[in-house]
Amino acid sequence: MDSAQELSQQTNGKNEDNARPNENESHHTSIAANPNNNNFHIPKLTQYKKWIRVMTYILFLLVGQTTGILLLRLYFDKGGNSKWMATFVQTAGFPILIPLKFYFSFTSPTNFRPSLFKLTSLYFVFGILVTGDNLMYSYGILNLPVSTYALLCASQLAFSAVTSFFINSQKITALVLNSLVIITISTCLLAINANDEGNTSNNVVKGRYVVGFICTVGASATYALLLSVAQFSFEKVIKDESFNTVVCMQLYPSFVATCGCVIGLFASGEWSTLPDEMRNYKKGRVPYVMILASTAICWQVASVALLGLIFEVSSLFSNVISTLSLPLVPIFAVVFFHDKMNGVKVISLVLAVWGFLSYIYQHYLDGIEAKKARKKSANEIVLGDSSEVC
């Protein structure tokens, strides 16, 4: 009797063991039938949150940059003449980021901390580059009609393609090359039109127009370099995925750049002219201060949004969105500053938009390719696990 019971228990045990592989096989088969399983793909909720952040950054960047350019032009048009003050306000709004720094330091602690020397060197060099870049932009917006200035900034896309290729290993596809050529032609059209612009638009003399043209193109090249360096820093140096990284990347370099502008104000002697400039400002003293303060806030909002796009997507994508303000600035410039919008500018504007759309379409194609690659990788993992079970 005992032997019969033992034989029965052994038989049941073997049946259970034989059933387990079938259960595992059934489990892997169900996963293979559903390749969109969350074990292999980012949950849709996470993707939605990411794109909500991206859309928010895009909105802040467009509003902040467009408003900042127009306010800076208003400062010059109504009696302001200090290049260093115009440079100063582009970074002087950094104190508004201090509460964000403390908040995200507690809610999003950093996972990886580079050495203090490495971070300090990065922020210092980045801040110096920002100072030089903003100073060139100030010379550009002072010596150019705002519509011409905005269209010249389109050249930053071409420079960004080059810097992204060498620094961030960005692919140069046919669409990117097409956009680069088109935007270069757009910039050359404005250069050819320099003689007419220098004599008729906003009383800008030819010599000052040339200086403004060179400074704006140089600033665009430096700007593209800064974006690529920022992406490289996020990926290779800081290596942290919290928003605190974005805030720090704007806060500390802005402090360095603001200190550099203060030195420039005193070294150039422009600080002594500021009281008279405020006193003689056409809009009055209070509007003078309000315009500068609003400009500082707008540029900080735009800069944080720009770095946020670099952090979430890429430097090239952030530059594309930054260029999206090009169709907006000339329209507002014609309305508020009565800038001349001649045929050459219209053609240049159309070409700039064409180049922008080429970049957007390339990003769309890259997204589709990346999605296919993720699905293929998930299927390979499923098939590999299934073969191991068999």
C-alpha cells in the first residue's frame, strides 16, 4: 500500500514538472503576441509626460525669445545706446532661478556628481562664451533693423548642423544638407541687399550695417557651438537626468556672464553714461527700468526652455525651435517698429521657413526610425527568451 502511494506521488511530481515549461512557454508566447508590452517599451504615460514638457519648453522658448528681441530693440530705438547694458540684461535675470534651484535640489537630487573642479571649469568657460555671444548679438541688434537681424540668425541652423556633426555625432542627411544650403542662400540674399538696407532702413549707415552683419553671423556660429557643448556636457560630463541639471546649467554660467558684463561696463566707461541715458530716455525713467527688467526675465525663460529642449531631445532640435521665431519677429517688427519688408526679405523669409520645415521633417523621420528600431529590439529579446526555454 505504501509503495503504491509513493509511486503515485512521484508520478504527480513528474507531471507538475512537465507542466512548468509549458506555462513558461505560454507566458513568452503571450509576450511575443504583444510586442508593445511595457516590459520592453516606455509606458505611454511617461511618453506623454515627456512631450508635455517638450511642448511647454517650445512655448516658453518662442514667447521668451520673440519678446526679448523686441524689447531689446525697443531699448535701442527709444534712446538706449549701451552695448554692455544690452548684453548684461540677457543674463542678469538669473536670480529668478535661485528658488527653482533650491526646490529641485530637494525634489530631484542628482544621481551623479562630477568633481567640483570639472563642474566649475565647465560653468566658467560656458559663461565666458555666453558673454561674448550676447555681446555680438547686442552689436547686431543695435546696428541692424530687427527684421534683418532676425533673419540673419537663421544661419545658426547651418552652424548647428556642423557643430552637431563633429561634437554630438549628428547625422547629416539629405534633408539636413538641403536645409543648410537653403539657409545659406537666404543669408547671402540679405548680404547682397546690404547697400539698400544701409541707406534706407532705420537710418542705419552702411559701415554700421556691415559691423552688425558680421557680429550677428559670428554670434550665430558661437550660439550653435554653445548648444552642442551643452548637449555634450549633459551626456558626457554631468550625466544626470533631473531638471536640476538644466537649472544649474543656466544659473551658474549666467552668474559668470553677468560678472563679465559688469567688468565690461566699467572697463568700457559705459557705466558713466547710464544715468544720462536713463534721464533722457524717450519713454521715461520708469519704462526704462521696466523694459530692461522685462528683457532680463524673458531671456532667462527662453534660455531655460532652450536648455530643457537640449536635455529632452537634442541641440539640433532646440536650435530648430529657436529658429521658429524667425517668421514671428519680422512681422511684429513691421507692426511695432515700422521696419521695411521688401521683396528680398520676403524671399529670404520664405527660404528660412523652408529650411526650418526640412529640419522638422528630418526629425519626424528619425522618430519613426527609432520607433522601428525599438520594436525590432523587443522582438529579438522575446524570440531569444523563447528559444532558451525551448
